Amino acid sequence: MTTATKPMMETYPAEINLDRTKLAATIDSLITCSEACTACADACLSEGMVAELTKCIRTNMDCADICATTARVLSRHTGYDANISRTLLEACAMACKSCGDECARHAEAHEHCRICAEACRSCEQACRDLLASMS
């Protein structure tokens, strides 16, 4: 899948104190995870056993919002504050771990939860990798 993230990072006219390729990959992972979590929450709402999926739905919605916000903040570099980026990446990694764990509990019964758990695990790792490169 082709995204505009990397070309946009490459055209940013000022210095970015992060590896632009890694930053773009992380942003793409955040956007993918946000979409997967949103779709998973919606699919859970359509399951006959929706009451058993309440925690999964809530965790999906929280993770989707945190990932989307983190992607937007990481896409802005004018007046960059590394402390804000670090804090958001840490929160996002935690949200992705929680959501991935919750979705994994339902993965055998619901394919959408399996797919979402994979997206969460991938995003958690991308956040941790970018954090490590910031230290």
C-alpha cells in the first residue's frame, strides 16, 4: 500500500531530529492500527454476544483514538517538543499492548479480533522502536 507519509516527511523543509523513514513507518503503523481498532469495535458491536465484548470494544475505541492522535502529533515538526512525542509514544505502546491482549482473548472466535491484535502488536513495536531511536 502506498501512502503519502514518507514523501511528506522527505519534503519537510527543515531538519527533523528523527530518522524520517522510521518516523514515516511509525505514522503509517499508527494509522493502520487506528483503522483496525475502529473496524474491530464496530464488528464486535455486530456480534450476537456483544455483551461479552464490552471490554474489547472499549479498549479498541481507546486504542484507535490514542493511535490517531499520536499519528497527527508525529506528523507535525514545527516547534517540535520531543517530550510530548515520547509521552504519546509511551501511551500508545501501552494502549496497543492492552488492546492487543484483549483482542487476542477473542481471536479464536472472531477473525476481526485476530487481525486487530496483529495490528496492535505491530504498532506497539513500531512505537517502541521509534522511542528507542529517540533516546
